[in-house]
Amino acid sequence: MRPVVIGVGMVPVGEHWDMALRDMAIDALLKAMDDAGIDKVDSLYVGNMISGSFVEQENLGALIADWAGLGNIPAVKVEAACASGGAALQEGFKAVMSGLEDVVAVVGVEKMTDAWPSDATRYLAYAADAEWELFHGASFVALNALIMRYYLHKYGYTEEDLALFAVNAHANGAKNPYAMFKRRITVDTVMRSPYIADPLKLFDASPVCDGAAAAIVTTPEKAKELGVPKEKWVEIAGVGRAIDTINLANRDDLLVLKAAKIAADRAYKMAGVTAKDVDFFEVHDAFTVMAALSLEALGVAEKGEGAKLAREGQIAVDADYPIQTMGGLKARGHPVGATGMYQTVEAVLQLRGEASNQVPDAEVGLTQNIGGTGSNITVNVFRRV
């Protein structure tokens, strides 16, 4: 058996005017340690995209470990754009797998709402190619709008078809006490929302928000030694990570998340499973079109048929391919560097049978965390013990 998650914690996603970045991170971290029944860890990995710009604070490893009272442990920040949370979990996984560390803490955190909206838009675009995209005024929203426009044109879908991904996310988020948005919506809600970059509408996009989520990772042997009940263990069965070109102009195919396919293949191989064995998928739906492309890259749907699954009602919690079971980025929220760790916590809760919106008899779950417009992607496969 590979490393296991033995404790998880998170704070509600939202606009946390009363909490600093360190407060959110420590809150989630201490909850995870309490869940695992431990009072110390060997190291800390912090997933974060852009704290230096949003809150003028770097050196997050030292900041959080210091204020959490973890002592003189090694602690570092892991940055992979919006995939920082998923990447941080993989660094913790590798540390335990190597035998260098027995018990590690992984925290994903981002504080975004203290910035002006125009500044937040610019900071997020730092994940694109600064010289070839950002310099020419291409925001992250604009780049995803280009992808969505081409997807609709090439495969003949309508904006209403992609709106179904947002409807599903909000239906699931309505049952998640940690979600930013707990209200169901309809396709009409999405269609009546204002365009932010045609054809992307407000309800096609995830919100700017704050949040932190954490997990404790160790070996099965150490978990047993610590006396953690086995029903709390969730195996990190497989991990994969890959990159693609950082700018869209250099892609072989604008509508293929090549890095996601490669990362998924690696994770599936390590876990000894295929897409058909996965009971739920927490995909990176920062924009509705990315949910469709992700399903295709992960092997759930053929190329060009990701949106068809939504149209046929196959992505609900009680359907064949449940996605965004706790609301996803769209409804739970997308505090960028923390997103991969929210996905991790949600997967663990599902596999423990403790989720507020439970997938029936879930045994295998997958999380997919996208950095940039698909330039840096992690895929993690989790298995119930």
C-alpha cells in the first residue's frame, strides 16, 4: 500500500475579511492534525500560487510552520499556478514514499479578496505566458473564452450545453457547508448572467475567493503505530503530473488537455486502475469548458463528447460519472493555490463515507488540478482502504 491520508481539515471558502492568509492556513492545518490525532509533523508543504502579489507575503513555509508552533521542521512553498495544491500533495507523497519523512502536512491556501478585481485579474494572468499573452492584454478569462468559442464551433454544442456543468456544480455545492455558493441555479440563470468574455458568462466562471485546506500524509505502518483508526485511512494510490506549452499558440490542438492526459495515464498506471474504475471525478472547472475538456483528457469521454455527458445527465452524484460532488471550483469556490487541497479533502471524505453529498459506495476517486490554461496539471487517484 502507498502513503495514506490520515487527517483532513478545511475552512469554508468565501470572502474572509476577518482572517489573514496565515490564519486560514493554520486553522485548516490544526483541524487536519486534530482529525489525525497527532500533535507534530516531520515537514510542511504549502501549496500557493501568488501570495507575493495578493498579500505581499512569501516564505509561506516558514510563516505557517512558525505560527502553527511546529518547531524547526523543514517547510516550503510549492507553486504550480492554479495546480499548486495538487502539486504540494504530490511533494508530500514523494517525501513519504522516499522514506526521508514519516508524517507530513500539506496545506493549500490563497487569500485573493484583499486585492482590487482588476489587480486580481492581472495576478491570475501571471500563470499565462507573460511576453506572448499577458503583454498583449490576454487575460485568463479571455484565453478560456477563446477555447470555449472554438469548442462550441468545432463540435456544434450550444452555450446552454456547457451551462449544465455549472448547474450540476451548484446543485452539489448547495449540500456542502464549506461551499461559497450554496444555492441551486438553472440553465436560465447561467444564460441571463452577463458576458465577461464572449461566450463566457459570469456563471461559466469560478469566483475570486479565499480559503485553505489541509491533509496529513504518512505510511500505513506509521499510521498503525500512531493508532489512527483504519477507517480514517485513504490511500493515495497513484499520482501523475505533466506540462504542456505555456501559451495557447504553441499547442498541437487547442481542444486537447495533453498534460492532463499524460498525468492521468501516469496516475492510472501507478494505481492499477482505468477511468472505468473511478467512482467520482473532481475536475478543475475554473470555466465550464474546462470541465468538458477534462472529462475527455481523463478518458471518461471521447474527444468532443465531454459536454455530451452533461447534456445526457451523466455527471450527477447518482449518475455514471459523478463530477464536482461538493460543488467544484464553480460553486465551492476556487482559491487558486488551495483548490487542489480542497479536492483532496473532498475525495478523502467521499471515500470515508463522510461527505455531505455522498457518492454511493465510492471506492476510487480522482482529483485533477489545472495550472494555467492547461500548462501544468496534476492528477491524483485515491482509494478507500
